Amino acid sequence: MANKSVSGSLFKKMVTNGAINLKNNHKEIDHLNVFPVPDGDTGTNMQMTMMAGIKEVNNLESQSIIDISKILSRGLLMGARGNSGVILSQFFRGVYSEIAKIDNGSATVQEFIQALVGGYQMAYRAVMDPVEGTILTVVRESAEKVLREQPNLNSVEEVLHMYLDQAKETLIKTPELLPVLKEAGVVDSGGAGFIKIIEGWMMALNGQMLSEAEAQPVQQNVEHYHGAENLGSVDIKYGYCTEFIVKLHNPEKFTEDFMKNPLMQMGDSLVVVTDDDLLKVHVHTNQPGVALTLAQKYGDLQTIKIENMRLQHSTIMNTEGHKEVKKTEKPKAKFGIIAVASGEGIHEAFKELGVDMIIDGGQTMNPSTEAFVKAVEEMNADYIIILPNNKNIILSAEQTLDLCPDRSIRVLKTKSIAQGYSSMMAFDPTQELDQNIEDMTDIVSNMRSAEITYAVRDTEINGVKIKNGDFIGITKGEILVSTSTRIETAQKLLDDMIDEDREIITIFHGVDATEEEILAVVEHAKKLNPDIEVDLINGKQEIYSFIIAVE
């Protein structure tokens, strides 16, 4: 029997089902947003946003559609992650703004259509520079379609069926609206994620309630995801996706322009929204610290999330933790060293050089500021030195300087495992802090480091043509070479790194490097400099076949 209205209980089932459907399929959405090294987080960000809202809904006893949509909106705002997550939260905020106007316990077909319209309108208003060919276009054209056809729609099922059909139709044409999508041959990932939510709504209307399951593997050649397998990379002007929530000191005197105007000068993808005494900001910028400092003028920071959009894989962004190297109680030491590292063998190598605590993380698992603060709090030492070992982790590590003002902390800006390892070669526990920092910095400045990983898309970056499945050599944060074999890639990297003045090469080999490949790399290093000392370490790291340090 067709539904002539949406009650609170039905709305709760719909949004819950939509969130679960997205969660169960988020890997497919992640697949649409991939850089040549393993990456992708649109689906992850959207599903985490939705599940944060659903968590609040499930804690609500009221069955009022107004109460449910209100608490959902608030929960989504608090849990919004990434640009797509913030836009999604604003869509549901717009839905609530219209549902709040109804004067009975259920939304009629006409009121439900207006709620969908309110959703897209609020989403557009929240984004400073709306871009067509994104989730925004999908929600707008779908709502406009059912609004035009409103006189002919007599049930919620008819509304959603038409809404979903239009969403899929719009998604297919997103490459025609956004040049970067057309160039890559893909559809918009945010729009694809939104469709998963609406498909969940339809299932709920048909009595098909879902349960959370393992995320489904990526499906290729699905009709309305055509071209997803060809996704390449795009240059990103502003590298840090910066999000935070502020509890305002004087919400009645605050206007969104206080944040919008300065942030527009230092980034893009800006979203600034307020909800009572809360301020939510999303911006892509190269100066996240400046943005946070600005926010503190108006209130207290409640949550902070900073990511490098090109590199971080958010499916594991909440997998953070640290391993104490020394588990027995010790008297207070002069120095305590914290390092970020991934790979059992790399952990052991750092321990052998004197690292006291390891935070498990790295390229695809950027630990949060909270993880660093916890590590600092557990460190019993006069002076603490932190080795981030990844350029995307430095900022999180530096937040401890403000969050732990009673501790003496130095962050050595190591950008790779190789740099962190080499810096420890210069550490001397008998020296004073400043001398150690100077010596460790000097060795980092003079050494050369590189990594080898694999490509998952055909593309071209910095003049280097990259094919899916090829191996890529990265140095100084840039892709220097790409070939079809690890050995050739490593050899070309070493050609750029080794000369007659270099004395030591340390090679961390990962889980997928073969004995033949390891020996070939060593042989080539010796060929370039017969006198160079080779130190082989079984790092057991996952992402990089080889991590190389040359001193």
C-alpha cells in the first residue's frame, strides 16, 4: 500500500536505511575518488557523517518527524567530515527547515517534496562557490524534477522513484558539467554516494530494512558509475582539508561573514554554517593553523580534523593508536622520543635507535592530534622530541605545543620514514636539547630519501606518464619516475640519489618486495658507488615496496 505521507517512524526508517546502504557500499564510492597512490575517502566521509547523525536519532525517544529531523540535522553537523559530508549535513538541515513548518505528525507528499527542495537550497547556500557537476547538481535537479511534477505525484513512493531516477540521470551527465570529471572519464563521487542514501530510502518504503555489513567490494562497469575505473588525478591548489566546530562565545553577535571573508582569501571549497551556538567550518587551505587561530577569536574549538586530500585514505583515518616501546615503569628521563611509523620491522628499527614511543600511522593512516597528546601525556621525560615522518602529520604533531603547554616539546619536521630514521642516527642522549635538534635537522637537510609504491590509475603528473599497475618512485614529495617493474623504478631513483660523495644507503623493504628485487636494488647501488655502505632492513611495511635513505 502506497504511503500518502511520511510519519516520524517512517522517516526514521528511511534515513537509517539510507545511511546503512551508504555504509555498506562506501568502498564503491571511495573508488571514484582515487589518486595514483592508494587513496579515496568520499564514501568514507559521507558514511561517517550519516552514521554520526543516525547515532543521535537512535538515542532519541520521540517519534515526531520534527524532532527526528532536527536531531538528525544537528548530529550530521557535528559529525560532518569532508566537503561532501558538510554538504550532506546542510542538505538535511534544509530538509529539517521545511519539516519544522508542518503542523501535524506527518509530512504530506507536497510537504515532503518541499523538504527535498529545502535540502538542495540549503546545501547551495552553505557553499561559497557552488560548482555544478557535483552532489549539488544531483540534489538540485532531482528536487526540481519532483517539484515540477508535483501535481502528478500522489504517494511518497512515486516521489522518490522519480527523484531517484533523476538523480541517476544527473549523475551520468556530471562529466559534461565539470571538465575535470570529463577529462578523467568519471562521475561525481559525492553524487554517487547521495544516490546510495536515496536507494536506501526506497528500500525502507518497500519494507526492505538493511543491517550493517562488510562494505561491498568495488563493482566495475555499473551503468551509472560508467568511467569510474578511469579516474586520474588533479592538481589541488590548497592541500589541507580543514574542518572544525567552534562553540561560540557570543552567538547572537556573530555573523558568518566574520569567518567567510578572511577564509576566502586563503583557500577554497569554503563552507561556513552556524546552528545556534555552534559554528561549523570546512575549507581547503594551505594554512590550517591560521584558520584555527582565527576561529579561536570567536569561541572554543570543539573538534578539529585536518587531512591532506591527495594522500590520506579515510577508511582508516580513525584507526589510530600508539605502542609503547618500553612498557616497564622508568624513572624520569632527560629525553623522550615519539615517532610515527607503520610496519613491524620499521617499529623495531626505530626502537633500536632509541625511540621511546611509536604512534602507529603514516601515509594512509594519519594519526590525530589527540593521539599525539595522549603519547605526550604518557611520556615521562624532561624534553620530548616528536618525529612525524610524514608531511601530512607535521601539523597534528605541532598542535601538542599549544595543547600541552606545560611540557617541553620539539617537533622535528621529518617528512618520511627515511628522514626520521636518519635523524635518529644523529641523536645523542648526552647532548643538550638544542644541540640534538641542530644535529638531527642537519642530517635531514643533507640526506636524500625516496619511496616506491604502485599506481592504481592511468594518468600523467609532472610530465611522468603513469599506467595502472606500474610502479612509481617518489622523492621530495613528487613522482620522479614510473616504470613497469619495481627494479627499474628503484634503479632510476638511485641514479638520481647516489653519487660518489654518498656514504650510506638504508633500504627498508616492504612485504611485497621479493628477494630478487632486493638484491637487484643493492647491486645497482653498489654499481653507482662501490664504496657505499648498504643497510638492509625488513620494514614489513604495506604501502611502499621500498623506502630508501641515502646519506
